Amino acid sequence: MSQNAAVRRWTDIANPSRFLALADTVLPWLSTAAGLVLAVGLVMAFAAPEDYQQGSTVRIMYIHVPFAWLSMFCYAMMAGSALGTLVWRHPLADVSLKAAAPIGAVFTALALATGSIWGKPMWGTWWVWDARLTSVFVLFLMYLGIIALTRALDDPGRAARAAAILTLVGFINIPIIKFSVDWWNTLHQPASVFRLDGPTIHPSLLWPLLICALGFTFLFLALHLMAMRAEIWRRRVIAMRRLSARAAEAGPAAEHRA
Amino acid sequence: MLALYLREAKLGIRSGSGALTGVLFFLAVVAVIPFGVGPDLNFLARIGPAILWIGALLASLLGLERLFQADREDGTLDLLLMADSRHMVALTVLSKCLAHWTTGVLPLVLIAPLLGLFMNVPLPGLAAATLTLLVGTPAITFIGAVGAALTAALPRGGLLVSVLILPLTIPVLIFGVSATRGAVAEPDPFLPPFLILTALTLFFAVIGCAAAAFALRGAAE
């Protein structure tokens, strides 16, 4: 029964107007939540104790780690949308994929940039070709490839299917990124938050990090909803333009015939 | 499947230009390197296998855009897709890939030892580079089939194919080069990266063909 209701709600959202209405009600709340949580998280980050070795630069962690998590989260969501496009043919799945790709690319670029800024004082170099950095860089390239592919094909349906297939093939990279620090002995430190034996990071540093991550997740979801809304509007405008052009073309001909 | 393979291979050999252009491109890439990094023979010997791999990777990307485009233009692709009930599309893609590899990429592998001599690569390195290229380049073709299928409908998909599939070919490059280095430099092992390279080829033979078949069917609708 409850499953039926859930399925119905899921298909209801497939209607773009309903989705737009939902997005309009959710967005202000989500944006406010993102702003508030981020503000709290940043204040906590600056109140948190400094690392005894790294000093103040450890605070880069509070934005670097959320960006890196979200870059993977965004790709996982795009892979889910790709499945939605190919398997269930959910009409909004391809809008979601197309809207998420640029945001994911920006988050990945920011993760790379903040990591690089953090790496310069700590490791003594802007960049090393170790497994984690290289695989994230590959992720960034794949985001750009998906964006290029969606922009290259004119027909939205065809572009959606092509991008979905590419996204699913590229999903192989996500487990490689996640486990690269465990499989290879790299300069990048191994996982310290999500571990089977509990986080190895001190609670005084962990809490600001988690709150920052939550704030950035809200920010990502808000941006994603906004981009999806813009994409739906864009498609409507294109459809309306086509209709009006067809009407304008048919108009004089009909008069002529009369 | 065999008939399709023979047809594709014959077409590839008769047109001939693709393989020749690829070999020339490979030659040009390798010839440019000493000008870029300087003609120090010891240094060239050290980076030689990697240069061979990069050159072969780039050269094998060249002909990929034509993999499905020619068939799409003259309608053969639609016939192949409609014969889905008798021959699975994935198998059709597989045989096309194999034919493309034989006519377009195999010459690159064969000429690699000669180019390696230019780079002063020692004999075991040459053998290892050729062997890893022989095993690893099919993976590049299978990955490339996905890109070629996705962009088959585009008039100018060539550059896009390369941009789409280069990130995915990086693992192949990593393990190919590390296996080659393992054969030359003493502490590094040869067999583990070589086996992973083989696994990658087999893995992409399945994933690449299935995804390319899916993409082709999607584009034809």
C-alpha cells in the first residue's frame, strides 16, 4: 500500500508543472537551510582547535572534504538519473542529469583547487600524480566530457540517452576514487571519517566538518533544483517558440488559401 | 559474425588509408619527442616504452570516429541493427571492433618495435612493449566503440570521441606502461600489471560492446 503511494508520488513528480510547483515551495527553505547550516559550520570551523602540526591551514579541510564528497555524490546521483533515463524512462531524469553535470564539474574543480592550495604548504607541492588526485582529475575530465556530449547533440531525447550511457560507463571510476587510498600507497591520506572501526578524527574537528558537509549538501541540492527548474523552463521556451513559428508559418498560408 | 568480420577487415584493408595514416601519425609523434625532450639516448631509453604507449594510444584514437559513421551513412548500420533477432547487436559491435583493431591498430603494434629502436629501448623492453600493446590496445578500441557509437549521429564527432574516451583509457595506459617498465627495471614486477591489463581488455570487451550496442540502438530510434 505504502509502496504504491510512493510509486504514485514518484510518477506524479514526472509531470513538469507539478515538479516546478514542488521546486518553488522547497527551494526557499532549502536555500535558507543551506545558508544557515553553512554559516554555523564555518563559524564552528574557525572556532575549532588548530592542528598541532598544520596550524591554521587545517581549516581548508572544512571546505575541501565536503567538495570532494559532493563531487562523488553528484556523480552517483547522475548515475542514478542515468538509470532512470534508460530503465524507467522517467522524463525528469535526463533533466536532472543535464543540470547536475556542470555543478558536479565545478565542485570537483573546487575540490582539486582547495586540495592543491592545501597541498602546497603541507606536501610542498601543488600537485602530485598519486592515485587519489589522478582519479579525481579523471572524474573532472569525465564531467567535462558529459557536458560536451549533452551540448553537442541537438535532440534532447537523444542527448539524454547518450549522456546516460556515458555516465554509466564512467561510473567505474567512482569505486576507484573511493578505494584508491586503500589500494595504493599514496601521499593522500587514507579514509579517516567513514571507517568500519569508527572515525579516527577527533570529535572537535569532526563535528564542524560534518556540519559543513551537510551545509554544502543543502547548497548542492538547492543549486541542482534551480538548474533543473531553469532547464525545464528553457525547454518550454523552445517548445513555445517552435509552436509560434509553426503558427506564423501556417497563418499566411491559410489566409492565402482562403 | 565471421562474415561480418571478414567484410569489415576487407573494407579496412582496401581503403588502406586509415591504417597508413595511423602509422604515419604514430611515427610523427615518436619523431617529435626527441626534439621536445632532447636527444639524450639514456633518457630516451628510459621513457621510450611510455612514449610508445602514448603514441599508440593517440594513433589508435584517430580512426575510431569512422567505426560506425561509414555504415551509418550508407544504411548498413540500420540493417545490422534490424537483424538483432538473428545476431545480437553487441556481437556485431564486437566483430566490428575486432576488424577495426586488425586493420587499424595491429599495424601500429607491429611497427612499435621499430620505433622503439629509434628511442634506444633495450631488447627486453621492446618485447615487453610490443606484448603489452598487443594485449592492451584492444581495450582502447572497445572503449572507443562506446564513444564512436555515442557520436555516430554527429557530423563532426572525431574530436569529441577522443575527449570522451581518453579519461577512460587512462587505466589501460597505467597498467600497460607499468608492465613494460616491470620487464626492464629490476625491482618492479612484470606479471601482475600484465594480468590486470589482460583483465581490463576482457572487461571492456564486454562493457564496451554492450554499451556501444545500447547507444547505437538509442541513436537509431
